[in-house]
Amino acid sequence: MKTDLCSLTTWLWVFATVGIYFFCYWINLYFYDRFRIPKFTSLYVASIIIAVIVYFCGGNYAQYDASGKVVSWLLYPTTVALAIPLYKNRYEILRNLPEVATATIVSSVVSVSSTCLIAYITNLDEVLKNSLLSKCVTTPVAIEIAKMVGGIEGIAVCSVCITGIIGAFCGHAILNFIGIKRNITIGLAIGSTSHVIGTTRCLEKSQAQAAAGALVLITSALFTAFFVSIVF
């Protein structure tokens, strides 16, 4: 009976999570059409609402995490789906392979190195530092990197979301301010630092940006995992 109740609670949280997200997404679309509020806003609005509900319902993270694993599995096919704009713009991407390689290596090395430097300067806890190493890669890979180096998965996911949201909000404005106009370059810059969330923002701007972002978020994630495995 207790097992059945736990199973029921798990699925209730699954449906609540999906339902709240789609509700926020529809509201976001309504305001996007009228005020051009970015579509990814629903991601963190839904997260805040769910956190408040879990808190006031007397739940805890461990209980909610059991249901979250069901939804988290969808991250893998979602990442694979980014291959669509990649395929549509494959010839333009092939013409820019040196830029892709540069963006991949530089973003990975700078991200990991800057995290280690800040952790050293601020005397950050080792476990917390290891949890933040993967902040610039897509969530499924970030989780695996956190496991590999002894970090905390929840903190890794949180850092990934925060990094992605900041990049999606500010990335285009910063690149425009410094005079970067080329779609491929913009996509590489945002995709390599803000992963799927940033690339989703690129998709609102240009298919070429999204294709470049989709490619480099994958290559950056793989190279970061390789780089971290060697260094740590």
C-alpha cells in the first residue's frame, strides 16, 4: 500500500510539473505576441512556482526528485532534436569548421579554468566547485560530469539553468553592442556558453544562429567532458 502511494505521489508530481510548465508557456506566448517577452521565460517562472508548491505542500527535494527523473529523461531526445536546424544549415556550418573548433575549445577551457580560478580566490568548497565545472554545457552532460568529479547534481543543473538564462537574456545585446552581426558567429558564441536555453533564443532570431548553436553546444559538451576527465 505504501509503495502504491509513493508511486501515485510520483506521478502526481510529474503531471503537476508538466501542467505548470505548459500553463506558463501558454501565458508566455500570449505576452510574447504582444510585448516580445522571450519565450524561454516560462522555464524559470514554472520552476519558481513548482518550488513554492513543493515547499507549502510539505514535500522535500528527494521526494520531488523521484518524479523529476521521469521528466529529466526527456532532456536527451530534446537535445537530439536540435539536429533539425543543424541539418538544414549543414553546408554553411561545414564552411565554418575552423570557427566551430575554436569556439568549442576556447569556451570549454575558459569555462572550466575561470570556475577553478574563482573557486581558488574565494576558497570555495571542493564539492561546490566540482558542481559548477559543467555550468556551460547542456544538462544531460552536466549531470554526468558532476557525477564523474564528485559534484552535486542538483547544483550542477541549477548552475546550468542560471548560465543559460543569463546568456539568453544578455547574449544578443552584448554581441550587438560589440559589433558582432554575423549569424554563425552569434550562434557559436551563445551556443558554446548558454547551451540549449541560449540556442532556443537563437532559434527565435535565425535558423543559421540556431544551427551553429546546436552544433557547438554538442561539441562543447563533449570536449568539456573530455577536458574535465583529463584535468580532474
